[in-house]
Amino acid sequence: MQVHYNTMSFTIKKATPTDIPALAKVSKEAFYAPHKDAIPKEIIANYMLVNFSETTLLKEITNTNFQYHLIYVNDVLAGFSKIITNTQNQHIKETNVTKMERLYLLKEFYNLELGKELFQFNLDLAKQKNQKGIWLYVWIKNYRAIKFYKKLVSKKQLLTIFLFLIQKRDQMTFFI
């Protein structure tokens, strides 16, 4: 998918193994920015080491259950998303729902509506796969993401968007 806005052009494409080095770098940078002030540095460092290593990303990209998509602006990698279709959540009775596991942009690409475009791309993909909804967890202190998703949830969608705020992995608050 390629779209042009005035002088800005963006493209969304499925990630491949050749994208791993760039994806690993962008993953770490994009994750660190919204979490650096709310989570202890050693926890962030460990999370990034485990989840954004090239080995982990390669395993996930080659696993057909995971779908990574990259968004480029004028041929520069700006961010990425990761979804997992048919992933049930204990708070949702539907079984054919998609988990939005990650949607991150580099800070210099904020306020360009790229997050909205990437989310819509994934929502459309979920619809094509006959999913009933899309759900995600958001760190309770990631205020920018919460505001972003609340805005999306407030718009009428053909799919239900379930948003869960988490404080710790084993404690969560649910709201739509």
C-alpha cells in the first residue's frame, strides 16, 4: 500500500527477514521513547534485549501466526506493527479476534497520522481474515498511546476495538 500526502509519501509493507536489522533498531528506539520515564531502565533494557533482538524478531517474522508490517515515510522506516489473528483474551467471549501486540512509531514521525494509518491497515487486515474485533494492551502510563487509542475507539468501527490498560502483567483494568 502506497499513499502520498503533499510532499510526504508513506508505504506499508509486510516485514521480511531482510528487514530484521532495521526493525530491531527501530523497535528499540520506538519502544524506549514512550516508556523511559515510567519504567525502570533495567526493566526496559531487559525487555528490549529479549523482545527486540534480531534472533527473536527473525523467529517471529518467519512464524505464520505473527504478522509484522513496516511503515516507511519517503523510504525511511518510521515504525511497525505486529498482530496475531485468532488470539483469544479472557475478557472477550469471541474467539476469532486479533491481538494488536505492537504499534510503534519513531518520535520524529509523531503527529503525521501514521499511527492511525497503520492501525487502520491492521484493522482492514483483521476484517479480511473474518475477525470479530481487535484487542490490545496499553501500559497505563503511556498517556500518548491511551489518548490515541481512545480516539480510535470513539469512532464508529465495523470491528470492535477492545482496549486494556495494564499496570503490571497480572493486573489490568478494562475499558472500551
